Amino acid sequence: MAAMLTVSTSPEPVSGSIAPMPIPGHIDPVPVPRAPFARPDGRVDLIGLSKDQLRGALAEAGMEPRQAKLRAKQIWHWLYNRGATDFTQMTDIAKAQHPWLAERFAISRPDVVEAQVSTDGTRKWLLRSPDGQDYEMVFIPDADRGTLCVSSQVGCTLNCRFCHTGTMRLVRNLTAGEIVGQVMLARDSLGEWPSQPEGRMLTNIVMMGMGEPLYNFDNVRDALRLVMDGDGLALSKRRITLSTSGVVPMMARAGEEIGVNLAVSLHAVTKDVRDEIVPLNKKYGIEELLQACADYPGANNARRITFEYVMLRDKNDSDDDARELVRLIRQYRLPAKVNLIPFNPWPGAPYECSTPERIRAFSNIIFEAGYSAPVRTPRGRDIDAACGQLKTAAEKKSRAELDREAEEKQAALA
């Protein structure tokens, strides 16, 4: 699901973000880049910089180029392998140089506004950026893995009607530093430094938090490259999944430039129903989306595309819907599996969850056709951390209120 986490505005150490802006209706608003946000203290935040950018920042600050190359390698190791948050921890850098570095550079983490733990062990953090924007991340522990659900935007552009995050406005993109900062903060909280390939609780990352990752492509790509770098966080691309609601023009680039697993928020198999619950379908229809899935680089039976399908009572859960889903997968010859997601309720939601019996019947039809169709066990419902529930307490508008506001804006524009 491309949207799951929270809202507000953040300082930007390096790359472009999105200015607060009115959203023109329910369909495909275009993010507007804004100038980089400068820290009030004038320092450059090192989290989120590539190796070359880190070396360049040191040189630009006045460090001799050969020394900048050496120091960049050392600092990179301390940041991404050891989890250092202060230059004084970097014992292979001369103590006399620590104040010079601290005066010019910062090593940031998102501020934690609130941390909650569910009865099932799921953890949710409400995070705040220096410019006062709030967003969330969730860690889901299982017996054989631990999955971190990461946000890519403050708010969301897409207004999917079953999703609580979709009732929020898009405020801006998160920077690469803010995205990778979520992973580093989770590592801090789990005590998982130094970085190591085995024996970690945090084994998987899903870009399924708040926002549509492919509408923040550059920052998501740059952040995931840091996560996958073998000299640092060293998480395999096979353990990372990017979820999109179907931003078709960016899907091939995602496969080529990021190369992680793909999940698609499908949720319906007919135009009318998908137009209603995933409005992006009005711009990129089901056939166009499925062809983009068929063309996704690297997709095969060993790396199947996951179709996310939220189960909505009497809306998309009939036997005919299940059979049509099978037909579409076969028509496009997709190496696919289907994740069935019981709808997680939230205040003002216009839908109800399908019954357990209906979900089982739907799953059986897909399974008997030869495709995996597991039913996702809801996690973290008691702390609003389940799929589609993430949303800051700062925004509590109902779907009806959001629809009314959108109609009023469109009428005013007309």
C-alpha cells in the first residue's frame, strides 16, 4: 500500500522537497519542487549524502581534497556501520578535528514525538522534522523477520478512499536523509549497531508508509541506495519492497535504478470500483498498470510482483472479482502473488471489512488457480499502526469532510 504513515513541514539538508500547496482535486496532483531548506544553525546534515556528496561537503568546507577523501571514508563507516551520532565517537579521527567537524556538520535523527508498542509487539513512532512536520514509521516483528514500514512523504497525493493516510493533504516530500533516518532511528531503538548482515531484528524494509514513493522518486532512490550499500547498512535489495498505487511512468525507472521488489496496490479488478477506491486509476488504468508490471525489470518467478488487495465488504470481494483477478494475472503472464488485506477500520471510514468466510473463499479461488494468496494478519490495530491506519493525531478529518473540501475547491476553480 503506497500510503500508511503521517503529516506536517521539514528542513532539508540537501535535495528538493515539496512546498505546501493546494491539491487540485482527487487525481494525480503534481508535486512542486522547492529550494533546499537550510538548517537554522547553518550546518550541513551528513545523513542522506552519498559517498561522493560527503567527500564534496568536506572539501567545500575547506578540507584538503586528499584528506577529505580519507575522512569521508572514515565518517561514512561511523555513520552507517557503527551508528555514530556524534563526532566524538569517531575514535580514528583526531580529537583536535572533532570541534571543526561539529561546527560545520550535523548527524541527525528524526525527533521522536511519541513511541507506542502494540499488544502484539508492533512498534509505531510519531516523528517530527526540524521544520515541524510529523510522519510515522512502524516496525513489525515476526518469528523469522522484522519489517520496518517507512514513509516517503508528509501526507499523500492519492486520496485512496479506504486509507486513513489518504485523507491527509500532501505537504511535501521527505528528503533522502529523512527516509534513511527512519531506518537508522529504528536501528538505534533496536540496539542493532554495529551494522551486520546476520542476527538482526530489522531484516526487511517496505516502502509502504505514508505517501506514494514514486512521486518522490529521486529521494526514495537515493535513500534506498544508502540502505543497500555494502559498506554501510548493507540490506539486500531482495529484502526491500517498494509499493506503488500505480504511477505507471515511473515503474520501469524504479526497476532499473533501484531494483527492489515491487508491490502494487491493486484493490479492485474493474474500472468503476478501482476509480472509486484508488482515484489514480482514472489516470493510469488497470490494463496500463498491469502491462507496466509485466515489463518491470527483474520480475520473475523467484522475484514475484505482489498485488495488495484490501478486502472491502460487498465492494471488491465477490467470487467474480477473484476470478477476474486470476484472469488478469494470466492474461499479462505475471509472476505474481496476491496479499489479501482485511480492511482496517478508522474513524469516518466509508467501508467495512469483508467477513472472514468471504476472505477465505476469495483466497481459495486464487490459490486453486495456482497463485499464492495469503491473508495478512492485521498488526498493531490497537495503536492505529495497521495497514492504511497511519495518520498523525494532528489531522482527524473524516473522508466526508475531505470529499466536501475537495468539491468546494473544484467549484471555486471552476
